[in-house]
Amino acid sequence: MPKRVLVSNLMMLKEKERFKDILKSHDIESIFTEIDQHLTKDQCLNFAGKIDGWLAGDDPGDEFVLSKMSPRLKIISKWGTGLDSFDLEAAKKLGIKITNTPHAFDEAVGEIAVGYILALTREIITTHIAVTSGDWPKRQQKSLSQLKIGLIGFGAIGQGIALRLSGFKTTVIYYDPVKSDNESFGAYPVSFNELNRTSDVILLCCNLNSTNQHLIDSSFLKNIKKGSYIVNLSRGGLIDQAALEKSLIEGNLAGAALDVFQIEPLPLNSKLRELNVIFGSHNANNTQKAVEFVHKNTLDNLFDNLES
């Protein structure tokens, strides 16, 4: 009897026929589901007891969902790096292996981070809009060598950003409780409060977990360097969006670049649309090189664990 695998990550769903054929060549029956961004909890439960493997996206995999999927489900091969939507401890107890692709997006996200920083601090997009409207602004700005960039999180993504900023002779500091004494790529560790108070640009490049939900809240934003910027390349839940909106309106925060949001896609009535914010579409990692690497590793993780 062939193994049955659920496919619910956006990147593979975009190429359904390609991956359906690959799975079929491994004698795997595939189920490609319809989603917006990810499955809902109820949608996950529709597959309880019906699948052996799961090529997952940012789907809700709490203890209840996983317990219903068990004991048939053996492997969740997550597309990408983030595992915050899955209860890893519950999965371990239930004997469900969960894999991902570490270091997949160091290069892709590092590059776009520099792009966002330049777009904000050199006002590239606002100048473009002004010129298309008939204006001809000549506002003076600072070069990257004059700025202090603060990274919250110094894992693979944070280090990838620091590496690229080193070429601009930028001062880079970071806060990471796990890597508190690691100086790499010219970046040096500081306390959370020092990063908050002294950074011209703050970049979020850490995982979302139960301890850092709304890490950037009203208290944090009251203590930032006035006129600074925030870039979020990680998870929308790291920022209290209402507090961010308030700080932008009051002018304490000069602007933001957001690739991720609490609700995705960004609602049409979001106040952020009226403020100095550069928008991404949870797409900072989407380069051809990175995507193909993750496709291969995600499938390899599935095959290795489905056959064991």
C-alpha cells in the first residue's frame, strides 16, 4: 500500500504537477490541498489518521492536532526554516519527526535586508513617489557608514545580514541571549536595552516563540532612538502592530519595512497602509537559488523518514 502525503506549503502548491510526479515516482500518493496562506486547525483535522507524511507550511500543529494525526503520521517535513507553528515537544512524545531546512535563506534574506535598510534610510521609495507626483525633493540623508544597525537575533539570518553590512563599513550590534559573546562579521553583542536605545535601524531576525510574542511593544517603542527605523523579516507576531502604528503616527519611529504581519495578507483597511511603511509579502526568502535548495531538502527529509 503506497504511503500518503499531504502537501500544504505554498511553494510546492504553486507547482502541483511537478511535485505530484516526483512523489508518484517514489510510490507516494499525494494530497494537494487548497489554502490561502496555510491550513486552519479544522482543515488540519480533516486529515487526521489519513496521512503518513506532511510537506507542511506554516500550518497550525499544536498538541491537539498532532495527537489526532498520530499514530499514522510519522514525518512532518516543513518547507523553510521556521518551526514556530508546531509543538515540537508534543511531536517528540508522539513519535512524529519534524524537519526543516536550516541556513536556507541566509543569502536571500541578507540581501533584501540591505535593500530595505537603504530604501528606508535613503528614502528611495518616497523619493520615487514624490518625483512621479511632480515634485523634485533634495533631502539630505546619511550613508550606511554613519548608521548603527541593531539585529535582534544572531543566528544564520542575522549573521548573513551582518556579513553583507560589513562591506558598507556599518556599525552592527546585536542582541541574542544564546550567542551573547560571539563577535562575527564585525558585529558585537550588546544588551537588549542598549540595542533599543542606540540603534538607527532595528532588524528583527529571530524565531518567534512563546517568550517573545510582541517583543516590540509600546514600552520598547517609547525607548527607541527618536527617528529610528524597524525592519521585520521574521514573524509578524514579534511586533504589537497597534503599538507600531501609534509610534509611527507620533513620529517617534520614522518608518518601518515589514515583510511579515500578524494577519496575512495585510488587510485592506490596515492603518499601516497610510503610514511610512515599506511592504513586503512574506517573500524575503524567495530567490530561485534558495527555493530550489529548500525544495530538494524538504523532499529528501520526507523520503528519508518516510521509508525508515
